[in-house]
Amino acid sequence: MHNKTIPHSWIHCSLGDAIKRVVGGGTPSRSVPAYWDGSIPWASVKDFSDDTKRLYDTEEHISSIGLANSAANLIEAGTPIVCTRMAVGRSALAVRPIAINQDLKALYPQDNLNDKYLLILLEFLRPQLESLSTGTTVKGINIDQLLKIPVSFPSVPEQRFIAEILDTLDETIAHTTSIIAKLKQIKAGLLHDLLTRGLDENGELRDAIAHPEQFKDSPLGRISKDWDVKVLNSLASKIIDGTHFTPTYVEDGIPFLRVTDIQTSQINFERVKRITVREHIFLTKRCNPEFGDILYSKNGTIGITKVIDWHEEFSIFVSLCLIKPIKSLINPWYLAEILQAPIVTEQIRIRSKQMTVINLHLEEIRDFLIPVPSLDEQKRIIKALSIHDNRIREEEAYLEKLKLQKKGLMHDLLTGKVRVNQVKNNLAIPVTA
């Protein structure tokens, strides 16, 4: 972490010199029911996400007997906890006493290192921790490697101020994330109404109670009597998956989209992997994406849908399939909404023999039952949803801006490039200190 911007007045040492105690954990025997479902939160890697900053509770709980008869340890509230296996580097502060398993370590800082600042330091060091992790199936970093990492930090008062600045940004990020989640819930409710009641010529939801004669039974339940139910294959000229091999990635080439690339409203083509023009030409001989086609994820995270609304050339990986809607029959944006709605996801659940769907075959996708109103009504439905989509995109853009602001500010503050007195009057988000 040393660089020429770090002030000489800061403390420079290994992380181990700034930590007075490291506590690991363990897992009570699963074969003893009395050890589980108690009142003690028991943290594992699955309780940590990229956005987790505080551990209020955990997915699993253990009993006091389970704690006493295992290597699990109870960690005091206010202690930073870091993942040393699988999600290496993810960290959070225990808000209440929490037991931890063997994939986590609790770090108790020396008096010259604030606990909240240590948490921020761990987040800042995460790329370095990930690069040091080893393992073929499960990556991990041993505690000696962790403690040997060089660190630098200012006085405790300045640490506290930096922590407050970044905590304030984290709170704003969390609030914005919550707003996005609520907006998506509202849209989901509206989508359900639109797909079960439809919109009449006046743009009003049909009333199944007042006008039952306007509805009929179908394989998808009660729908408007003017709607049809068709298999997806009859609404598309082609449904085909991407390449079954991993091409050679290059720095400057043609975008090669994967599931992770289509999970946001707008694809960030600057972060997308790229392949050679030669490989792109080979791949597009069988799968030629065009404006208005639909990308649909069929492996890993199922059901992510994206209408191609750009003209830049690209290829796709096998985890995605390409759906070419027959536009005289169905609106691509309407179909995209259907494909990620419960009316389709429920079909996936019923057909799957597994509790968790890992992948779909093209034959299963082609057999999806799709409710099909007139093209005019499809447009009305898309227009009604677009208001919510625009608001969600605005909030997502703001969230991305906040995350970039935090990333830049964290780098500047934790390397001493910018001091807290320079930030206090310039930060748009209020800080009380």
C-alpha cells in the first residue's frame, strides 16, 4: 500500500503489527440437531455480499451447546470480520455478538487502529487479497499472508473522520439500492396486473370482477378473451445459443457478452471481454444478433433478459441464447418483459425436477407458453411499464455514480493523496464531524 503520496506522519507497518488478536471459527456437527437452530447467529461466507458492511443477523443460528462443542467462536460486537476462503476479502462489522465458521477471521485492532477504519482498509485491500488467494476449486488466503500485507494509516481522529465520510456514502448507496428494489417491486406488481387483466383501448386495466365476460380460461389461467396463448417457438424465427467454447480474449476486439454483462439496465461495453475479429466472424455464422433481438440467460442465473437496442457488433457465450422475435406477431420489448415475469418463471419451476434450476435447454425455452395480445395492446403495456423503467434507470445511474465517487474517494483518502480537511467542504453528501 506504500506509495509516494502517503504522508510521512502516517504509521507504516504490516497489517499484523496493527492487529493484536486474530480469532477463527468452526462449524458444529450437522449430525447433532441440538447444536443448531438456537439463538446465536452463526456467520459464514454466504452472509457476506459486496454491499455487506454490517452483520445484523445471519442465515443460520446455533445453540449454546453447539458453540461449546465446536471450534466456533463468539465474536464481540464492533469487531471487523473478514472472509479468508471463497469470497476472499469481503468483510463486515459485527453489530451484535456473532459466532463465525472456519472460513472467517475476526480481527481485533491495536489501539492506534480504529475498528471502522480497519473495515474500510480491508475493503480497499480486497483486490490485493484476491490476487494472493490460491486453490483450484476454492480460493483462499492463509492468515500469515494476510498479516504480512503492508499498510499505512493516519492518526485515530483522522481515521474516524475518514470512516464517517465513507460510511455516509455507504448509507446513501444502501438507501438508493433500497429505492431501486422498491421500484422493481412496484413494477412487478404492475406487470402482474397487466399480464392478467391487460389494458383496454383507453389505457385502463380491465376489471375481471365487474366484467367477467371480458375474460376466458387458458393454460396460463384467466386472461383477456381477445388474447392468445402461443409457444415461444411460433413467435420467433430462431432461438439459438451462443458459442460452446471459450475464445481467446484480447484487449482490443469485438465485445463478447456473458450473463454478467446483461444484468444491468445499460451494458458497460468498456468492461466487456473482447475477442478477435476472426473468431467473431466464425461465431456469427450460426448466431447473428441484430437490433430488436433478445438475449436470454439459460445457464447459472436463469431468466435475465435484454433486448438488443444498440448497433455495435458482438458475439455471445453459450450461457446466453438469442431469440429472434417475429415482429409482425410480437413486440420484442413486450416479449422481454414476459420472459422474466412469473408467468414464465413459474413454468420453469414446474418443469424443473430440481429445487434450484441451474440451466435450461433450448427445447424447454422454445416450449414456453406466452400470452399474446394484439400488437397495439402490447405497445400500451410497454408504455405503461416504461415509466417505471425510466425511474429505475435513473436511480441505477445515480447508484453507479455514488459507487464511483466512493471508490475514488477511498483511494484518495486511504493513500493520503487527499486529506480530510480538503474533503469536508467539497463533499456533496453532508458529514457531521
